[in-house]
Amino acid sequence: MTQQAGSSRQPLQPDPELYPDVAAAGSLRAALAQRAAENDLDVGEVRSSSDGSSLIHAGITSRSPRLDRFRVDLGSAERVFLISAWGQGVNLTNGSTSDLAELAEAAAAWHAGVTLAELQDAAPFLKVSSLALAHERGPEHAVAEKWSRYLTPDPYENLELLHAAHAEPRLRELFPFTSHGALMFSRCTGFPFSQDVSAIHPLGDHRYAVHHRG
């Protein structure tokens, strides 16, 4: 992307060498809407930034209440459309493509509210993790999948702490996550996580501190 001369307040422009199609349309939002229309794809209203001024970002909304934002950004060093899509506070898929038509196919599938498996069929370049699929099945599946990941041998995780916490039924029902070495828990499985459950901080020598916010 290049900056227009004359004012730092002017939005970044799509690089015409990397993105001649986007530059010709004037913005990523306009180029995506244009390509979707040409291919008879329904992507709904294509948005840019919150104030509508960005020329290098685009967003798609979904008809499904379980799906949130589908965000597209332009790569700066090479031609690539970078996709990140979320639903109910969870990053459900990421991926990239250099093909504007492929991007339009993915955007149309997201707007239609398809399942993650159907999204991958429509856009194979999008990556969907087993944790994302578990989130789609329901909160209890997401909790079980996250615990399963943490209980798998990993030299960077404190397995003694994780196994001890998992053995406690009340903790086993919560969504676990780690931050700066501490084991934390949430009553919900997506961002923002709940903050009403104590966190366990390793102190070394098999000693731990339990902290509760407030």
C-alpha cells in the first residue's frame, strides 16, 4: 500500500502494482463488491473501517447470528488478501489468497451463514482448527477440546498443574486458558472471557498461588 502525498490524514491507497484491480475500483470494499456482482455472488453490504474511510480493509457480515465479522486486509509486501473471521468471540478461521474471485466466494459463503465444513468446501484456502469445529458444536465441546489440548504432553506447559486442575470437577467444567504462565478459567468460551474465577500462578518448587480478581 502507498500513502497519498500531501496529507498524512489521507487514507492508505491500494498499491496499483500489486493490486491493479483494487486500485482501479478505488478501494478493497468496492473491488470485492464488484467482483461478487460479476460472479453473481451475494456478499451483502461490504464494509470498510468503522468510519468508512479505509481503502485497504473490507468486512462482511453474516446472516447467521453465530457468525460475526469476516475481515479482509491487503498484504503490503506481496499480493495477498488476508482473512480473519470470528463468531461469538472466537477466531473461527484464517487464511489468505491472491485471487479476488476466490475471496468473493469465501465472503459469499460467510454471508450465507454456512457451517465451517461448508466454508472450507467453498474456500479451501481457509484453515479451520479442531478447536473452532468444537466451538461450532457447542460450549461443552469447546471446553473438552481445550482441556484435551492442554493435557497433551507439551514441554512448554506445566502438566502437573494442568492434570491437578482437570481432576477437580468444578474446574473441569470451565474453559481453561493460560497467560504469562498462569492457568486461568472462564465460564464462557469466547472473548471477552469471564473474570470471576480464580487464577493459579506457579511459584516454583511445586508451589502455587491462587489469585482472585478484587
